[in-house]
Amino acid sequence: MKSTTFAVHTGSRETVLDITRQCEQFARESADGGDGLLNVFVPHATAGVAILELGSGSDPDLLTVLSQLLPDDDVWRHAHGSRGHGRSHVLPAFVPPSVTVPVIAGRLALGTWQSIAVVDLNVDNPDRQVRLSYVS
């Protein structure tokens, strides 16, 4: 297995951050033209990884759905941090902290419009790590 980590800064607002380029580069270098699996993992209790179309309105739509499903209010028992912080701890049940993508001939086998993104609702922690692991 080959593995690496890289840092991302998600900022001070809820975000869907495209990390496809970093994933493609690592898969290309690790696979050396071969086949395998790339696992993308965020080791955080308040972030997730999603595969979806980005840049077409889907990213803000995802944030809208998450805000409706997980409202930013004071109903959460997990109540430290900013208002509604508890919802960030529930997020990984809906947007899991990892995804696995096939790698074929050194390239991610994503669909035409698919991208890989970190989904982060936690405005209290804008600095995240992403672990990429490749297995052939």
C-alpha cells in the first residue's frame, strides 16, 4: 500500500472543496500505469468525502440539503463550539469520512461529471487533513 496525506483549508464557511486533482495525481504516481483502488479518507469527526458533480450548482445544493436535514440551531446535545456545532458531528453518518475509487491503467475511474470533494460544515476547524491510500 502507498499512502500520503495533504492539508486543505476549508475556510470560515460551510464548504464543498474539490480535491480531485490531488487524488488524480497521487493515483497516477502510485499506480504507475496499473490498476488498483484509491481510498480517500478525512480523519475528522466533523467532515466527510463525497463524489458528485461540482461547479454546476450541485455543491451549493448539497449544502442546502444538509442545512435542511441538519439545521444550524440549538437542538443538538453535542453543544460546544459555534451554534449548531453538534450537526457537524452527525454529518459523517450522511456524508461518510471516506470513499474508494477504482484506478484503471493509472487513472481514476470516475464518471464524466464526477469529482471528489471534502464536505465540511464545521466553521470552527478550517484546517483539515486528507489521507490518500493506494492498493494494487
